[in-house]
Amino acid sequence: APPAGVFDQTRGLLTYIEREFPGAFHEGVRYGCVAGRSVQGKPRGGNWEEFVASQSYKPVCGDAEAWGDGIVPVQSATLEGAENLVVDDVRHSMYSKGLWYGDEECLDLWAPMLE
């Protein structure tokens, strides 16, 4: 959840979930998370994609310079106690340049987590 004083663009959802259901909450449930690590947020001095990422990351995790998929920072896409997979060069949108979560090459990496 975003730190105190930072606008929560999820309208309180992240704060609620972290408070009520921390980490891998239910015993006996296997949790899996996939995060992309392709864009570091740069509020100043970066390119357009890095600037947009910084504006997305800051309200979610409080760190405008985090790494993520261009929309969701890695630390917000992973869960303590879960099987976490961080995939380099994966972007949030299928319309972005490069690899997307739904591309076959990426699916081959995370689909086995469903077995």
C-alpha cells in the first residue's frame, strides 16, 4: 500500500487488502504472483515511458523510481509467502513495445505455476 500522505490511486483497496489479508493469508492455498521488471520509474531526466511509470508507481508503492512493468511496481505485484516470479523485460500492456505477460514466450515462464 502507498505510504501515509501519498494519494492511493486504488481508492483504499491496497490498504484494505494488506490490512485484512496480509501476505499469503489462507493456509493451504498456493499463491503465485508474476511481476514484470522492464521499466524503472524516472520522474525527471528519463524518457516518456519512464516518466509515466514513475507517475504510476509512486501512488501504488510510494517509490517513483521503483522497477516494474511500466504500470505496476514489482514490490506491489509480489506477495510475501507466495511463489513470486519476476520476469525481466515484460511490460504491463500488450500494446507496449516488447514482451507482454500474454505473449507465448512469457506464458511459457509463468503458466507452469498453475499446475
